[in-house]
Amino acid sequence: MSNTNSFGARQHLDVGGESYEIYRLDAVKGSGLDVASLPYSLKILLENLLRTENGSDVTAEDIRALAGWDPSAEPDKEIAFTPARVVLQDFTGVPAVVDLATMREAVKELGGDPAKINPLAPVELVIDHSVIVDVFGQKTAFEQNVDIEYQRNLERYQFLRWGQEAFENFKVVPPGTGIVHQVNLEHLSRVVFTKDNGGNKQAYPDTCVGTDSHTPMVNGLGIVAWGVGGIEAEAAMLGQPISMLIPRVVGFKLTGSLPEGTTATDLVLTITEMLRKHGVVGKFVEFYGPGVSAVPLANRATIGNMSPEYGSTVAIFPIDDETLRYMALTGRSQAQIDLVEAYAKAQGLWHNPTAEPRYSERLELDLSTVVPSIAGPKRPQDRIALTDAKTAFQGALSSYINAPDQKPKGYDKAVAESFPASDPPSHDEKAATAPEPTDHTNAATGTRRHAAVPIKLADGSTGRLDHGSVVIAAITSCTNTSNPAVMLAAALLAKKAVEKGLARKPWVKTSLAPGSRVVTDYYERAGLTPYMDKLGFNLVGYGCTTCIGNSGPLIPEVSNAINEHDLSVASVLSGNRNFEGRIHPEVKMNYLMSPPLVVAYALAGTMDIDMYAEPLGKGADGQDVYLKDIWPTTAEVQAVIDSTIAADMFAGGYANVFAGDARWQELPTPKGQLFQWDDHSTYVRKPPYFANMPRQPQPVSDIHNARVLAKLGDSVTTDHISPAGSIAKSSPAAAYLTSHNIAPADFNSYGSRRGNHEVMIRGTFANVRLRNQLAPGTEGGYTRDFTQPDAPVTSIYEASTHYINAGTPLVILAGKEYGSGSSRDWAAKGTVLLGVRAVIAESYERIHRSNLLGMGVLPLQFPDGQSVQSLGLTGDEVFSITGIEALNQGKVPATVKVNAGSVSFDAIVRIDTPSEADYYRHGGIMQYVLRNLLK
């Protein structure tokens, strides 16, 4: 349907001899309408409505509602947002393409045209989540890891090659190129998008949604972008607008500038702590004020990237001179830069440091107050000033180690077996014989701790492992590896350390996984690569690696000592996620920090150190070396940036970004409009979502005689619900793979198996650190099975099969912030395939609630002040949920009645928009879109 242009906003903008059709924001006038003082992000949403107004999905009333936005009001107005493009990574992209391929078959079976299942918006997928740190600490690590990656993922990559040819508007960035968010920042983002529109060249703000929660990284460029579940992304690909409520917008005023010795990581951890404490889930955050100009683009991107860690939908910076400078640096054309500047100024999107837009809430930070920081040991919002790091570690340790009279907790033999023995060739498989440690008491905490455990490594080096020993030190993830300042700070620190004669501790597995090839280019140009290599930070791959759980096996002797003595060891990484069980199943404590601090802790080898008062080690001259002796100054870092980084590095690095190397180009690729499924494949299988789907949806029904599958606490993340990392040998997923003749060394990861629903159902709630209160005393994917006499403890997957066979619906009980973390659609897909009909939680993270609805699972919320504990729910009750059937009459009930044994309460229905009600009535968003395409 063509644009109805109710406000006469369609006009032209002339830039560099080209004329562009644009939709002027200042054309929206009327009583109570004040476009000029709208937050920057809402102006971009307003342009989106003006350009897509069609009288049905988007009306003049919607436009007036947004232009007249009341910042103090609670969100209640639904609008339809149409993103310019969709970005995928391979862990989430493979199942999305699997779903599209399955939808093509479903359309054909229902008498429709399969070609209708085709992306209408540009879709770009970056393969970045599949490389695992199998090999480290040697010059050939990158080549070996990529070779292993191709061997493991051949079926997946062939499938993506098929998709690239079978679908229009679908491009794939091959393996070994970079992390999706850094590639998006440095190359894919247009800032201002252009397309041909009926013979007219149209210009409009670049907007995107991505199937990774860190898509807001490009908010740093002034782009409205956020993470969505793969289910919602598929609908966006097929032209379905994204239904959303006009959000509250938090204005975050910046003043001052960062002091000497601090980094972008310290800034973002400070902001994460502030915003999580303030409460910004589901809100937009917008940075403004005189301090914005002092924040380099790379730092802005780091802040935007961490948006899901503090819970906001976006965390955006407006366009200004720094935006243009970064675009020039990263090789964008001068014509594109000129268009961005002209468009932003014409539309009132150019940052004015003195302006005070109308905001729902306001926060302020003086950048000069930021101090060096880390976060951990299990949540990114738990910031610790570096001065307090040792004390905080010792305080946290008491909850991780066992009293002498307790059996070891948290250690399952399956954890030790969960990585294949494919360790670096520099280590053998024999562990040193270590004497039994003696117990002693930590004077600071009163906690009984083991004495250090002596180990001897294959190369002859020796050491002592203790609680808090750092066994992984990884410069990884999109958060920091896009930022030249912190990456060069790490390399300069490494140079000074080597020159002093320091070395990493031998028990530390070190790795460097930059977000793009540009990083290693400027390392080479600056002559810093040899120093990183000397400390073991050799290039292991261009991908997500450790931050997504692809840390690979620990050094064998270290692994054996950890498991034999139940040591609570630590990882340090420059990532954005440190949730339990995510980084490595044998590592209980995980700390986020800047890349130079990652190097420093690899030198120290322990978290039990005061970086300000204790030495990192002894130099070649026998003298103690402290962190202050090797920390590079801001001026030193900036001098290297100025002398090494240039636009030609970006232009050359991205010249043939979609072509791939010979391995990619030579992959045998299936052909045809429909994918030919292989019944023997353990990576890509046809999912059951559309099996026997009627053309019209069945009425929704109340839930009767349901049982609780899991009773969970607060901050249960999507990593707890659907882990991305290793597959334990004793798990249901392992049993399935073994039955298909897959050896443990070839299990790969849950993330890489997301194209196979059989693996992923078995992997749902399979995180080794999950604590299901229904089965006290266990860790991992266990529950009680009430279909059996005496309700024995068994795996969640096995119990669910019994419930499904008995026709018993299931519910999940949870606490606050249920589903925080990654935008993991399999956390919802696996939930529904286990037979779960409803989740009842105290609160939800935005994306997971949306994903649950997108799969036809009803998200319910305890009323304020009520919880599992306050209601006295044990989890062994029989549940009935009534009032759902009101949806069949077109109503969305505010609450439904929940009866659980002798307990009765009214649960809040978290269907937040009319469109979401439609999705639920159809059994999910994919079914809704498919039926609409058949009309």
C-alpha cells in the first residue's frame, strides 16, 4: 500500500548533485505537537511512521501520538516500526534460515507460492560464533582453529550457502572475517539509508534489528537498532512491521572527560551499574549534553553494545562531527558522509550539546569521576572498583567453595567431560601428580580454603593452583575489540611487560579474538604483534569465542587439578557476559574487564591480588614489577592510534567482505528453491512448528491440570535456559548425538547445533549451573517427574516426554529478570517444545518475553509484592489457569486466575500490544505471518 502522506512531509533534499526524496519531520505540526523537542531516537521512529503511513498498519493518528508524546506517561500507544534491514549471526541465523526454509514448504503444502517466503528487507548474516579456541599460544592457532571450525560446521555452512543463493536480499559474511557487531559498525551500517522508490532515490535513517542482543552497538553511530529474537526477526524479514509501544526515554547527560588511567571499559561498567540500578528494562536510553563530544565513537559503540546488560532497548548517541570522522576513518565514501551530514541537519537529528530534549527520566554522569573497574563474578552489572578487587573477590569466594564437612557442590563428572580432549599440541594429556592439599582458614573472610595445589605442565613449567587462580584470560567479544584505544593499550602493556621480563603464568589459557581483521592490521603496523605473541595472546580467530562460551578446553593438567580438588577458579575476559556456566563449565567465577587488565591478570595468574599494592611478578633484573610500571598513558596510546590507523585499512579489509576465502568458495552447495533435508543430518533438520497446521487458527484454551517443570529463582538468564556452549557427555543431547554415531570430540556446541531441534529440546534448561528448586541439591537440568510414583528426580527432557505422553501441560515458575541476557530464540523454542504452556515470573527481560509470545507460550507475571515465596508455592501443586479464553472474543484480559492447590491468585497477562495478542491466538508469530501471506 502506498504512502498516504497525510502531513505533506514528502519533500526533496539536494546533496552533491543528487536529489533525494525525504520525509520532513518539521512538516508534522498541530496543537500539542512538538517535534523539535522530541528525543533523538523518537524523531527517527517518527520518520519511520511518516514514510510507512498507509492508513492501516500506520495511521495519521499514530504519527500525531508520537509527535505529541508525553514523556511522563506510561507506555500505552502501539506503533508499527519497519526496520531498514536485519542483521544475523550464525548461531541465531542458522535457525532463522531453517525456519524460512520450513515456511516455504508449509506454504506449498497449503497451496500457496513458496517464493512469497523471501526477505523483503536486506538481510546480512555474519558467521562469527562458531570458532572455538581449541588451539592457543602458538603462531598457527588461527589457521588451525579455522580448519577445525570448517570441519565441524560443514553442514551448517553448506546450508547457509544454499540460503544465500535461494533467498533474495540475503548476504553472508563468511567465517574468519570478524564479529557481527564490529562488521556492522565498521562496514554494514549506512547511518542514512538510500533506495530506489518508484524511480525516486529515497533517503531515510538507517535502522536495523538483529538476532543478537548486542545489536545496539551501532547506536554509537546514531542508528536506532536493537536486538530481537530470531522469531521476530524472521517476521521483519518478511515485511511484517514490528509492533511496539512508544517507549519511555531516559536522558543520560554526560559532562567532563575521562581521567588518565581509565578506559572505555571502566566507563561502560560504571554506566551499566548506574542504569541497572535505575531500572531501564524496555526503555530507550539517550546520551546528550556537553560531554558527548568528549566520547570517541569507539567508546560510544562500547556503551551501546552493553545495552542488554543494563536492560534498555537502545542506548543511543546522536549524529555529530565525531560520527562523520569515524565514517571517514572506516572508509565510507565522501558522498555518503556528505549525505549523512546534510540529512541529519535538515531533519533536526544533529546533536546540539546545549539542548535539553524532553525525557521521561534523567541521569547524569561526570566522566571525570570514572575509576578503573572490573565486574563479576557472575553479572555484568556487579561493578567493582579495581582498588577493591581483591577484597571483593575474597568476599565472593565464600559462596563458591565448600566447608570441609560438605560434599563437593557444583561438580558433576559430566562437567569435566564436557570438552573434547583436542587441546593445543604444546601440552600432553598427563596431569602432574599433586599431593592432597591441606585446609587453612582465610583470615579476611573466615572461609576455609584449600592450600594451593602444585601442578606440573607438559612443557616442564610448574605452578600452584588455588581458589581464584585465573585459568582463562581472553581478549574477546564485540564490546571492546572494536575499540582501538583499549586494544592498543593491551598491546602496549604487553610490550612493556615483555621488556621488563614478565611472562604469563603457565596455567593461564590466553587468547586474542579481535572483532575484525583491522585490529591485527594495526597491531602489525605498530610492531606490537610479537609482544602479544610472547605473552601467549596469539590470534586464535576473528569471532566471539570465549564470550559466547567457545573458550575450548582448559590446559589438561589444570582441568584435572580443578576437578580433583573442586577448585573455584576464575576467568578474565574483555567481554560483555559473565553469567554462570557461560564461559566454561569448570570455571565458576568470571570477571569482565578492559583488554589491558586481561593481560595484567594473565601475568598475575590470580584474582587474589591487589593490583595497586602487590607486584605482578619479578622482572629480568629480579625487581618487583607493578601494574603502574607497565600501564601505558593515554598520550602513548593516542600516538600509536594516530600513526597506525588509517582509512585504507578498513577499505582494503572490507573490499570483498562477502566473497570469502577459497574454503568458502569451494564448499559444495545445494541448489533449488526448496531445501533438500537430510534425515541423517545432526546439524540441520526440519522443525515441527508447522506440522499439520490448519489455514485458520484453533481457539485458544485455558490451562488445566498443569504441572511445574521448573521452579527458578531471580536472574535466570537465557544461558541458563538454553546454553550455547559445550555439550556434556552425560546429557540427553549427548545421548542423542551418540545414538547418531557422533563421537564426543565432534559434539561441538549447543550454539552450533541450533539448526537441529532434537538437540536443542534436549539442551533446554541444560546449563550445568541451573538450580531448579523443584529438585533441591542438584545443579543442572534436573527436575522431579510427577507422572511417576514418588516423583523421582530425572532430567528435564526425560520428564517432559513423560508429561507430553500423558497429555499434561507444563508451567515454569520464576523470580525477577527472567530471561535476561542474550536474545536467544531457542530459550523460547525449547520451552514450547518441552510442552510448557505458560511461564509465571516476577518480571521479564524484554526480548525473552517477546520470544515466548512469538512461540505461543503465555507470559504471566505475579502481581506486585507477590512471588513464589510469598504465596508459599512449592512447585508440586497442580495448576489451572483460567480466563485465557477471553482472547477468543478479541479481548486481552488484564489478569487471569491461577489456582495451584490451595493457593489462588490473579496473574498479570504480559500480552502488551494488540499485535502480540494476534500472535498468541495463532500459536506464534511465524504461524501468524504464514497465514497472512496465504491470504
